[in-house]
Amino acid sequence: MDKLEKNIFLIFLVPALLVFAISYGFMAAAKDNPDFYLEDLEGNRDALKSITISGYLEDRYHGRYFEIKNGTVQSKFIYYQHRNDIAELNGYVNFSNGLRHNDFTFIYNYNFEISRGAKTEERPNENNHYNNNPSVRTSTVFTDSVDIYARITKTDDIYQNSTAILFDPGLRYKSNGMDIGFIKHEYFDSAGEKQGTTHHLNRETFPAFLPRMAMTVLNDELYFSIICTKEYSGRNGIYKAVNFEPWWQNSKYRGTVDIITSFDLDDTNMEVLGLEAVKDKLVLLLFEDNEFKARLYNTEGKVLDELAFNDITSEEGFPEYQGFVRDSYLNIYLKYANENRLNEKVILSIGIEGESLSHKHKVTEYSNQEMYPHMIASKDDMLYVIALTKNIEELSNYPSQVLTPGHLMIFAYKTDNDKTFLVYSGELVTDANQDYYRNLYINDMSFGYNSYDYREFHLIDVR
Amino acid sequence: MKKMYYLLNHDFRGLYRIVAVICIVLIALQQFLMIKSMDYYQNRFERYELLFSKSGCIIVFLVCFFILCGLCIFNVYSNYIESKSIYTLLTLPLPREYIYFSKLITYMVCFLTLLASQIISAWTGYGIISVFISSHGTVENIDLPVNNGLFLAFIRSDFFRIILPFGFRSFLSSFAMFTGLVCTVYYAAILERSRRYFRFSVVILSLSLIIFSLIHRINSLAMLGLYENDYINVLTAALFLTTAFIIYDSLRLIKKSAVV
């Protein structure tokens, strides 16, 4: 006992250090111990021999960089010490309402205004003081015609410099009835003098698909077009953002926009779906008279070539679109929201050679799985699709689609004699799905959700 | 060196029983809280690191941590007030640095023991919960406990990332915070004993750096991270420099017999 007391310091120190040493040993061993393998589901893995698939499986605390080379999976653990270590934040470029290029983020928005000379009808609101504030009087103005203005904000990565473009493309939406509501606020000072009036579109009353924007970067310059359906009138086109101005600039239209080409929507039955830069050209994706077309432009706005797909139409609704540009290929994913075509997914590959377009691959898939493509790439006569799929059965156990685990699927298609068929499908199996178990049987989502708390696949690439 | 070793054991003998009790209470209480939290069915699907924090285990750790801080301060004062053993030590024919470093290392080992107990508690808790989940069949097609769950908890929990950092920069930062805190607590007691009240600004500076480091470490992975990547390196360097000054000044005060 006396000997123990004489060495009591070491009796505590050594086990404490051992606990740390064993824990670090355990962590060093465990970091390379996840489930991470490729499971073949259909066909032969040899179909992947000519490509390398790479990407990250990461949450905000750690990541796993992986490569599938010659059909073999290799991966490496990465510990994140700062948010800048998160691979996606440094590499991701396409947002739902904008894109990032050269340390700048471009975000689009639209301003809606009642068309000049349009019929209006003002109806008082139940409580005609906004938030019971006597200096703000509120009412609703209904109209049948709305002018749409495009706004693009350019911010640097640390949100210190923000400049903008506010541009009038001449786009208009005209409704058959007086059903588009604007919330009108009138501001008064303490003497009851009117100081100003604002109108904001009540989006719930807008009867059509709200416009979105197709943005792409070519030679470090931002080109854009407005995604809108055939219900819109006026003008649309391809535009180049030339100069952004500070947001406090006191002018109605800020910045400078060059019109590359312009279309009269009253004379044509045209719906713009997307705009992509491939090599030094622009490809406009559109429906004209309900028929899907890819139109090749140079940067002066001259049409160089056009490719039409008469079996892809917008008659039953406007599809969702995602584009992937690899080398001289534009790969397109189309998904219909229409009930009759809910399970239909179209994957197209268009080649751009010189000043001409060529049809490379086309696949139409019918499946009740939700599919979120990460990358579509063409190589010679092969088409590769890397996509996250979510099972309908699994969806029923979780509170929402985003909180349901997915499966990273790899599909390889081959085109022979103008026919494209599946030659391989496999799943990159990981234990990342277990991150979602905590959402099982939870209906209340009021506490919010941070996707970076879950391991997700990011920056998937095919070389 | 023998004298130093003797001193270390001498100082540690006065503390180890209470430290052992604190560590045992920490482990036992955390296991109890985690087992209780499993009564709520949905917690069986919860991640271990979230279950750990939701059940109140981090609060238990913090309480034990501050008790240990108080114990160290009490130990310094008891040497001067109760036993007056410090005056005996000061008359011994050994360098005064030995007296300072033996106390400092003793306190560090006390804190190290607490941190090790926390890790043991995490291991034990994970084991108990794994057995609990395995023995209570949960849902079809769901593999529980999850693969590599304890490792993921160590990697994903802000709390465990500070105690058991896995990256080099994070390790340096945690090491700087840990040594800085122990030196600062001891330095504060020395300053008070030697009535150098103005130098409490250094104590405030050191504690501020520790707090900033903690805030940065917890927020550095937040999506709206307001801190630049290299702030943590600057904070760690500043903390090491402050700690070096604290050790230098503590030694100066002890050598000058300014401590009464």
C-alpha cells in the first residue's frame, strides 16, 4: 500500500495516457472501416473500365474521397477542421437559383409589376393596417397583366461586395381574368400625409408557372435566358450580363445587359427550358410548337445548327431539366411532373462538333423511384449516369423526401445502331444511409434540417 | 529528478481520492442518464453523440470540470492557509521551479484523468446502449446499432472533437486550451497570494483566448461560419504565448518569494 502511495502519480498518469493512446488507435483503425463497396446489380462491371468515377461522401465533420477505377473502389478518409475543408463548398457551382464562378455567386430573382395601362381593381383587406401599424395602410390590387423584370445579384464569397443588374426583357404575363393579386402598402407620416406606395405580387394568386432563369458562363462572362412557358407573352432571348452596378444605384434599371438574340413570344409558340455553354458556343434548349429542340448559337447570336426531338414534347406539361456539360457533350436529364408521365425520365446526350449538333444517346426510363442525377457523361458509344435514387417504400417511413436515405446508382448505357441500352447497373453501397435512421417515425419537422449533418455524395465526376 | 518525482507524488496524494470520486461519479451519472433517455422510444434511433448531449451528459462533465477547477484552487490555498506546508517546502534545499512545476503537473494530471474518464464513459455508454438496442428488436430492414457509431460520435460531436481531436490543428488547439487553462487557474491563485492584482488582466486575456478558441472550434464547421480558416492558428499561437508568459511570470513570483 505504501509503495502504491509513493507512486500514486504514475498510477493515475499512465492509465489516463493509455486511454488516450487506445482511443486514438481505435479512431485510426475505425476511420477506414466503413461499408463502402460497389455492388453489381445488372450486367458486367467491365463497362466501367474506360472511366474513373470520383467524388466525396461527406457531412460537415468528415469526408471520404473515393475513386472507382477499372471497376475497383478506392477511398480515403478526410477529417474536417473548418468549414472551408468541406469539399462541396469549394467545388459546387450550380444552385437552384444561381451559380458560382470565379469566387462570385450570381443569384437571380424577378420583380413583378402591374403592366402600364392594365385594368386594376383594388379591394380593401380585412385588417387594413399592416401589423396594426396605423402609418401603413394595406389593400389588395387585382390585375390581369404583369410585367416581369429580371434581377441578378453578384456577390463575392464573403458577401462584402454586392452588385446587381435589373433588366427589363419585355416579358409579360396576361391572365384571362382579374385574378393576379398585388399587396399594396401605403405609407403615411404622423400628419397623415402619404409618403409612398409599394406593390408586391402575392405569388399564391399567380395562375402560371413562375419564371426561372437559365444561367451559364462562357469565357468568364455570364449569359442567361428566362425559363418560361407558352402562357407568357412579350419577348425573351439570350442575354449577356456586361456590367453590374452597386445595389444602391438610384436608377430604375441597373447594370448593362447585351441582347445576344431576342424572340418575340407573341409570334412564336416558344418555351425556353435551358441555356448551356459548350466549348465556345451556347446551346439553347426549348420547346417550339411543343417539340423539344436544341439550338446552337455563337456568342454573336447567330444560329449555327438545330436538333429537334419530335418524341419529346411539352404537351403534357413542362419537364424539369438538369444539364451536364462534359468536354464537347451536353447531357440532359428531363423529368415530367405530370401525373401521367410521373415515372418517365429522359436522358439525352448531344454532341457539339464545330458548328453542328449531333444526337449521341437517348434513354427513356420508366421507374417509380425518385432519381436525382449527380453526373451524366458520354464517352464514345457509352453513356454513364451516376444518380441518387430513393425508393417509394422507404419514403413512407420518413417524414420527407430530403430526410429519406438514397442509393448511389451507377448506370452504363451503350448506343449501337442508334439504339441505347443498359449494359451495367450497380450501387455504391455505404453505411451513410444509417445517418437518416434518426428521422424514422418523426412527423414534426419544425426543428429544421441541416443537410450537412448527413453524409451525402458531392462533386461526383466521371473522367 | 528524484526530488521532483517525490514532490509530484506528495502533491498528488492530497488530491487523488477526490479526483477518483469525481471521475467515478462522472462515469456512473452519465451511464444512468443515457440509460434513462433510452426509455423514450425514438431515442433508440438517435445518433449516439446526440443522445449523449440530449441526455445531459455534457452538463455532468461541465459540473465535474468546474468542481475540479475549484479543487485545484482550494489545494493551492490550503497549502498557505490550512497546512502551511508551502513554507516547509520553500525551505527545502531544492530549486523553487520544482515546487511550481510539481503543482502544475499535478493539476494537469488531475484534468487529464477527468478527460480520460470522460472517454471511458463514452466507450462504456456506447457499449451499454448497443447491447440495449440489440436486445430490443426495433424495425425490419434497419441495422442497429449503426456501423462505426462510436467513431462517428467522436468525429461528429463538437464536445468530443474538443476532448479527442483527430486533426493536427485541432489537436494543437485543444492542447493549448488545456495547458492554458491549468496554468491560468494556478497563476490566478499565485497572483492573488502575491497581491499583483493588475496582472489579472493576463488571466482575463488567457481565459478570453480559451473562450474564443472554444467558440471558433464549435462554430468553425457551421454553415454560416463567420471565422476565417486561419483564425484558429492565430488563437492557438496567442494562447501558447500567453501560457509561456504565465509560466515565466509565475516562476518569477515564486523565486522572488513574492507569494505569501
